[in-house]
Amino acid sequence: MTKKARVEWIDIVRLLGMIAIFCGHFGTAGGRLHHFVFCYHVPLFFFVSGIFAGNLDGLSFWEAVKKRFVQIMIPYMFFVVINMVVLMATSGDDLITHLKYLKQFIWGIRNHMPTASLWFFPCIFCTGVLFDTLRRVCRKDILIFVVSVLLYLISVTLFPHRPDVEPSLFWNMDSACHYMIYYAFGYVLRKKLITTGSKPEGYKRYLFMLGAAVLTGYTVSVYLQEDLVGTILCRMIPAAGMIYPVVRAMLLIGFWLIPAKILEGFHFLSYAGAQTLWLCGNENIVKILLSAVTGLVSLNIEVTNEISALVYAVVMTVVIIKILLPVEQKLYGKLLYVRNRENGNESLQG
């Protein structure tokens, strides 16, 4: 199976999504950014993953599961170990507490482990496996999408807890059902998004510009917390409140595709976006590192508004890509090399 070429602007979308994740995790200290990014940032990653859901079609089901496990869950284990080491060095907790942390990492449930951002690894793995199963059973895009919508509706009506906020199942399987709809959107729209054709011409160009203007206006309204579209729709159709969060997320994701396409060609941005799992796995580590470094020089850096949250998130990204990533990838590569040699395979696979 040949390696798929990366799509540069989609990697930039991933980077914009990770910066949004970092900003969201500053909580209300980030001002309006906190509410704004939580409207779309997690769905964005499931949407992008859905675009490439067919990349493993040349493999059997179990070969595809194994491939995903190597690509997602092995790095998860790697970051669990690193975060455990950091926790032992900085938290001051006793051995019993650290064993409790390890158990929480094994279960991998969002908001139930000390490094909360790592929940994404097992959740995206489960979503990928579930979606692959669905594709092999349904085969037709429309059926896949309909089942994904039904799973979403079940997750928001029948599950005891909101799976997008407080999942309770092993490896966030309930969250996987919830986010499947975004995975399906990416998969259904893949051919429209991944094209090699020329830029739109004639009336299509004007339609594109009009659509971009509408999405920009809508995005600004959501950021300012004046979402008139949602307010009017939910008042007219109360039941629309269940599905409107999906509509809002997809419209906001659609907006972020525009700057990503504009920024295509800035190779550092696309390179950083291609390291999504490394950015996610290092979020807690880089916060501890930056806090320690600024403390050594008696600097008190706090996030107090939208601008400071955005600047801090960008600094975190640069530190991870330029400092932590090279060291960790060398260590990770050596660990995989040893593992492959033990299995009788001299080549480095990753």
C-alpha cells in the first residue's frame, strides 16, 4: 500500500484547530475565545479524519485496526509514560495516587485522568474503527451518513451523560458515537474537498466569495455571542436545538477552511499541523515547562484575555515543534526500532 500524499492546507486546518484547543483549555481566562472555540474545535478533528477515512481501504478490517492502533494508540502509550514521569517529578503525590493515575490513563476517559487532553487519542481510535465497521456494512455514503446521524441523536437523547462533555465509557466510546457525524461529514465531502482542479472561475468564483462572506459574518456573530441564526431557528423549531450544535460546528469549520487555503505554501504551518498527535500529547508538558522557565527568571505570565490566550497558544506550539518534538521523535524512533528488531524486522516503522 503506497503512502498517501499530505494535503498541505488540511494540515494547516489541523494546526488552527490545535491552537483553538490550546486556547479553549485556558478556560474563561481566555475571554470569549473559550466559548467560541468549544463550538467547533473538537468536531474539526473528526471532520478532517473523516476526509481520509478511505486511506486504509486496501487493508482487511483487522489489518486496518492494527494500523490505526500503531498510528494512534502506541503514541498514546508513549505520551502516557512521559506525562506520568512529569507528574511524578512535579506533583508531589504518593505512589498510591500515581497508580490511580495510571489506571485512569488505561481507561482513557475524558475528564477522568490527570492529563485531560490525552482523551482524544483513544476516542479518535474508537471512532475510526467504528466508522470503518459502518462503511464495510453500509457501503453507500448516504446510508453511512444516516446511521451516523442516528448515532448522534441517540448519544444526545438516550445516553445518561452528555458524551461531548462527560463521557463515561471505556476509551470514550460514547463520545465516538457522538462525534461520528462529523467523521461522516468529512467522508461524504471528501471528493469535493480533495481536488486537483483549478481555482473557481466565472460565476462559481462569485458564489465562492459570497459563501466566504456569509461564513465570515456568521463566525463573527458566534464569536461575539450574538448567534441570531441559532436563536431564531431554535425558537421556531424547538427540536432543532438537538441538531443545531452540529450545524454551527460545520459552518465554523467551513469558515476555517478559507484561511487554511489562503495560508497554503507556508510550510512551517503545514509541518506543524501534520504533528497533531505530538501537539496534543505535549500540551500539559509544555505548560509545565514554560511555567518553570518563566519562574526561574521571575516572570509572571498569565492568560487574562483573548489576545494573551492566543499568543500563549502560539508560543506553546512553537516550543513543542522546535524543542520537544525533535527530542521525542528521536526517542520514539529508537523505541520502535528496538521493538521491530525484537520482532525480527530491522526496518523502522512509524
